[in-house]
Amino acid sequence: MEYGLDLEYSFNEFLKGFGLSSEVAHIIWLPLPMLLVLVAAVIGVLVTVWLERKISAAAQQRIGPEYAGALGVLQPIADGLKLLVKEDIIPAKADGILFTAGPILVLIPVILSWLIVPFGQNLLISNVGIGIFLWIALSSIQPIGLLMSGYASNNKYSLLGGLRAAAQSISYEIPLALSVLAVVLMTNSLSTIDIVNQQSGAGILSWNIWRQPVGFIVFWICALAECERLPFDLPEAEEELVAGYQTEYAGMKFALFYLGSYINLILSALLVSILYLGGWGFPIPVELIAKFLNLPINAPFIQVFTASIGIVMTVLKAYLLVFIAILLRWTTPRVRIDQLLDLGWKFLLPISLANLLITAGLKLAFPQFFGG
Amino acid sequence: MSIAITTQLICFTVLSLVVIIGALGVVLLESIVYSAFLLGGVFMSVAGLYLLLNASFVAAAQVLVYVGAVNVLIIFAIMLVNKKEDLKPINDIKSRRVISTSICLTLLSLLIRVDLTNVWSLSSPQNSIGEESTIRIGEHLFSDYLLPFEVASVLLLMAMIGAIVLARRDVMSKDISTGLPVDQELIEKSSEPLLTNKN
């Protein structure tokens, strides 16, 4: 399956044309995809914030932001600028070092996880062998940052919020990992590229959502809980805890939390589309269309075209899921903490275990449909 | 020296310094919360060392298990029982410190001696299995290491059941430590009756 653009190779060849050694070319290449993905993540956050404002307004029969740019598209930038120039306050009785380190520890693992998000056959930062497992491991660091900022704020609401966030994140990580494991079982690989390629056989019919409907729903519920989105936003339940662990935060430190939660939402949506909705795949396989139109699949023009279709499809699927998440946030009430833990431990965990067992059985019974 | 080797050397130096200084901080700092967070930092740097050794699966498992589960649990426990309480001064604290320091130094010298006398057979970088190690670990767990693996899981199950039995108060009618009959009421009930004394 060696097709698709290899930008790194062509870039290195281009630099070698100027007489640079391959090592220097590699070092010049390294920061480029990282910067690109970082910029993409931040722009994704801006778009999501705008969508959140507009959709919530529509759900409540308001107009929403209107004056900053056409349809208020510049509103998120205004929000960001406001947070950027606000005074940075550390409460007098707070623990300064931990108070500063908390938000950073929350944001870094989320951004690092973008390492494994593929937008095309070769369009990702690094195709590491442990792929999706890296994301699960990295997302387990986040509760430490939340506990840290909750403790350092020296405020009982913050501490309770931090403890709730950690408890929630630990309990929902297990069903999340088990439903990922069922997909990995069908793919025989942890790499995100292999997971998408395994679903690319017959377009929309071969997507994992048809073979893993239970896993898809469990994963989506757990991802929402990990992002602390509204049916599960107990750590920052404003009626009970003011704003949870972020109560004492202002300015750029608050913005880091805000950025982290939205980047995490987009990342979760991207991973759902990679694991269950065929990633960059078009509903009808691009190879079939090319064959039908008698076009050579390896021609440069077709390659650029399929790569752009891949990026568009990944982003489209992800934003469809973000839309559902926003709609859920503005239409559902919050669950209680005991209901949340009941749902996680007594319902999702047994269901995802059974799903894993059934997937293993089906893989043995029908190896051609469930990965040999 | 090529750029890759230099990068590796810099990473190794930084990670080892973080491990050593962090571990010293865990032991020597007075504040138990700082110790717990530093322990998380040490675990992360050890995961970084595994990455340098091309063992990416072990590194991710280290982060998931030690940072994500063990360390979070430790911090959780510290924060739930976060009473500011002055510890009782111990009379012979100095002699105790001398004894524990000398024991630690003896163990350290033993380790250094083992390190210096043993001949370490290093396989060449060409023989390292790298990404394939995930498959290799799985094969070992289900063949020659099957018994230890299963025994460890049974041990964990026993510990879990034991913790649940100790924590659930309706299982035992007597408190283990005091011998008094156990209060079967809800933990969250208020200590004062709120409504009964009104009239």
C-alpha cells in the first residue's frame, strides 16, 4: 500500500539540490509538520469556539455573536486577545509553582497526542508503532495537572473540582481503552495508519462503525467524559463548584485550560473518525472513481487531489462529531457524580468487556470480515 | 559525532539528571505533596529513558501505569486526607538519620560494584527489534511467562476484594481497630440533627 504523497522525501530532495547534507535537511524538515499541526489545532479551536457560540445561540433562539466580522467569525479571536492582555493573577495564599505548572501539564499531553493523527497516507507527524496506545498513555497524564491546579489554588471548590476530574478521568479511561482494544484486535496493529487502511476496502460499507457499533457508542460517551463536556462536566459544575479547578485562574493560565479542553474535544472527534468512521477515506473509494474515469491513480495531479479529499474528509467527519457534541452540551442536563460513576463502572465497563470478547469470538469465526 | 548521537547524549544527560535530582527531592522534601508530584516527574523521565532505548511500548506502559494510575492514586490519597498536622518530634532523630544514610550508602556501593564488575553484553543496534517489541512482549506473556502473568492478576484481584471488604462497613459488624459496633449509617449524614430540634 505504498501510494500517496511523501512530502518529507520530496522536501529533503529539494534541499539536497542546494548542496545540503541529508541530516541538515532532516533537521530543517522536523519543525515544519509540528508547527503546521499546532497552527491547525489552534485554528480548529477558534472554529469550534465560534460554532459553540452560534449553535448554542440557535438552540436558545438567540442570534449569537454578530458584529465581530461577518456572522461574528472574528469573535473567538477577540476572546483570545482579551485573555492574552488580562492581568495574570496568582492568589496570595496559593502555591505559586504548582499553580503555574498545573495548566501547562494539562495542555502539553493533549498537544503531544496530535503526533498520531493522520490526515492521509503520509500526512501525519510520525507513524509511531504504538500509535493509538500513545494517546491512551498521554491522556492519563492530564488528571495530574488537574489535581495539581486544584490543590495549588488553596480553595475548597478547586480541590473538589480537581478530585472529581481525576476520579472521572480514571473511571472512563478503562472502557475507553477496552473499546480501542477491540478495534486494534481487528486491525492487528496499534498504528493509526493501519487502522484507517483496514477500513478502506469498500468505502462507507467497510467502516468500523458497522462492525463495532457498541464500541463506537462506548468510545464516544467515554471521550465526552474525558473532555468534561456537558452531560459529564461535573469537575466545573458552576452551580455546585463555581468553576471547579479553574475557579482561581485568570488571563493566560485560564486560556491554557480553555485551549486544552477545546483541543481535546477536536482530538477526540478526530480519533473517533479515525477509529470508527474510516479516517481520511471517501464514502466511495477514490481508487474506484479513478478507475471509472480512466485516470491513472499515481499521476501527480490525482495524488494532490486525493490528498486534499483525504484532509477534507477527516476534518468534515471530525466537525460533524464536534457539532453533535455541542448540540449535546446545550440540550442535556448534567448527571450527578454517583450516576456518573455508576454509568462508568457498572454499565460501560461490562459492556466494553463483552464487546471485546464478542469481537475476539467473531474474529475467530469470520476472519475475512473481522481481520484475520 | 553525528547529530543523532549528540541529540541522544543530550537527552540522556537531561533525563538522568531529572531522575536523580527528582528522586532526591522525593525523599528529602518536607512537603508530602511536592514529593508526590516529583515522583510523577521521576516516572516520566524513566519513561523517557525507555524511549531512548527504543522500547516505546514499555515507555507508554510506564506512563500509563505508573504516572496515570499509581501516581494519581497516591496524590488522590494525599489530598483526601490532607490534614495539616505537626508530626511529633522524635528524640533520637540524628542517630536514626545516620543509620539510615549509612545503610543507603552501603546499598549504593553494592550496586556500583555490581555495575563495575559485571561484564554487560550489549547487542549491537542492528539487532534491536524496535517497533516489533510489542508483538514479542505479547508472545512471551502468553507462552513462557503465562504463569507469573496469571498469578499477578489473581494477586491484584485478591487485593481489590480485600480493599472492598475493608471499606464496606456493612460486611463487618465490629470495627477492626476499636472493637466497637460499627455505625451503619451513611457516611455523608450531618453530625447535628438539622430539623428535629426546631420545635
